[in-house]
Amino acid sequence: MLDENLTLAIGFILLMNIIGFLLMGVDKYKAQKNLWRIPEKMLVMPAIFGGSIGVYAGMLYFRHKTKHWHFMIGIPAIFVAQLTALIFMVNY
């Protein structure tokens, strides 16, 4: 059985990925309907908190923010930084 803290961490990361994916879809819908948009800071927040894969998948799936270099480069860069930190923490 997994440690309780590890289970909570995995659950949190899954939640952040789901939220990030859904935020991209909602913002794309709002963009198409000329409605109030989700600020870009709010679109990046789930990625910073562990949901970078979900945010990136949402970008590609909904074809949203794919022409913005700071999203196309920044979100994968966040993932690489998080992966590097995780590898470092596991090994030391």
C-alpha cells in the first residue's frame, strides 16, 4: 500500500492536471463566444502546481494558446523543471 502522503500528492497532481485541461477548454469556449476570458495567469497556475501535462494536453486538444510562444515553450519548461526537481529529490 502506498504511503498516505504519496497518495495525497498523486491525487493533488491528478486534480491539477484535470483542472488545467478543463480551464483550457473553458477559455477556448469563451474565446469563441466573445465572453469574459480566464486570465493567462490563471491558466498557468495549475501547471505550476503540478498540472503541466494537463494544461499542455488541453492546449493541444482544444487548439488553444498554441500560437503563444510563452505557452508552447513555457508549459513544457515548467514540466521539465518539475521532473528535474522530482528526480533530484528521489535520488538525494
